[in-house]
Amino acid sequence: MPHAITLNDITKAYGDFKAVDRFSLEVERGTVFGLLGPNGAGKTTLIKILTTLMRPTLGDAFVEGFSVLAQGKAVRRVIGVVPQENNLDRYLTARENLILHGRLHGMSPSAYNPRIDELLELTGLASRQRDFPDTFSGGMQRRLVVARALVHEPRVLFLDEPTTGLDPQSRRALWEYIRGLRRKMTVFLTTHYMDEADALCDRIMIMDHGVSLADGTAAQLKDAFSRAHVYEVEFRGDSAGHEARLSALPFVRSVVRNGTTFNITLAGEDSIKPLMDHLVGAEIRRICLKEPTLEDVFISLTGEKVRE
């Protein structure tokens, strides 16, 4: 399948510091691609390069075959961008914000008016199109920003943390809308919400310190990093004595207690039977395998330390 986005050994350096270091990537057309990473990982730098807001120090990138270095104007014609902030014009109505965007892309009224009507209906904003963005909730403003990015029918849509600060209902509504874009265009998404990436993305890449750490579907990533066998055991009644006994077992790597429930990390598959043998006779309410989450994968790769 043709690639919508290609990065060839992209490097962005500030003196001796490399925000992005020889980063390469190919994103297939018509997919939802998620780029995850902690603060300072290089995600925003890559988006700025791909949207022609920043030039790389080394390498080149291509969007729908157009070089971000040599064909910036052509790149801007085929992309839509939803930034982290709701940067709507507060002195224009919702519809006027969309009209301005269409005119900036050289569209005629006969082209942009039907498109705007369609987008306002799709985003549930048709009844508020004559109102100013300051009167909208955060979720409504976010939907308007997405609609604005789609007026000129881009072939690639960049979503930079699109649901930050939204309530759960608004997040879910925007998720459904993004799902509807799948196959119609390529979506490049960055987010700090692991459940969002899990639900929306066909492919996920986790990066840190300017380099890629892991790449694949959510299921592939969780499967690849599920080597630590974690069982959740809930005991009946007083379970204080179990913590020390479980921690002393040679095949147990760690024990985390939460009330009467224990998360027990085993050394490997061979440790399951010895654990069961040890628990014979104990008053157990529940025991189950704890499946890894995308957040578990993310933390295992990027560490638990809080970033500034």
C-alpha cells in the first residue's frame, strides 16, 4: 500500500542536544497511526517538521510524496492540523471560522459552503453555527477545530493530543468521529491517553529521547511485553500473613498488596504450578491472570519517572 508519510533519518539538533535522532518512519495511507511518548520525547518536534513549521537539521520527510524541505506549499495543501490548543478566532462565528479556513485554501464559496454544511452536521454544531466559540463548551470547541481542519478535504490529518482537557462524553464523541475518518484519509495522532491509542490506532509507535522504542499494533505491543507473568489473587478475611510468605518464595519477583488483593509477579511460566501448590489450603476468593495494558508497555519502555 502506498505510504502517506515517510521520514528518512530525520534529525533535529539544538547544539549538542538532539530532540530527534536519525528517526525513520513509513505510515500507510488510510490508517490511524499513533505516536506515543513522554514529555520531551520528540513527538511535537516531528509534527512540526511534518507540517512544515520546522526544518530538520538532517534528513527529509515526505507527505503524500511531497518533500517538507522542497515542496512545503504542496504539503500544506494536502494536510489538516488539529493543534493542542483551541486556536479558533474568537471574533468570528463558528461558520465564519470554517469559511475563513476554506478561503485561505483557495476554495470558492460554491465549494466550501456545502462542505461546511456537511461538517457542521457531522460534528453536531449546525444549530450553533452563528454563535461565537467563546460561548461553546471545551468539547464543542474541539469539534469545531477538527471540522476546520477538514474543510479543504485533506489527505492527511494531524491530531496533536486532540482530547486533552475534555470530559469523558466529549472524548467519546470525538473518538467516534475519528473512527469515521478511517480509510477516508490518513490520521497521525499523538496522545497521552493510552486507552485512546488502544481504541483508535491501527498502529502505534512509542518513542523517547528522539528515537523509536517499539512499533506495532496495540495487541502486538502488549503481547511482546507480557513476559512478566502477573497474577491477581484475592484472599478471604485477614491476608496480612500472606505478603511475607509470598515475597519469600524464590520464583516470585515482586508482591504488591492492596487490601486483601495481591498482584504477584512470577519469574516465568514454570512458576505457575509452584504458586498454585503454595496456595493450596488458603482461603482464596479469586485468582486470575492480569493481562498487560498499553500503559504497562509504555511505562516499561519509558520508565516511571515524571518528566517536566
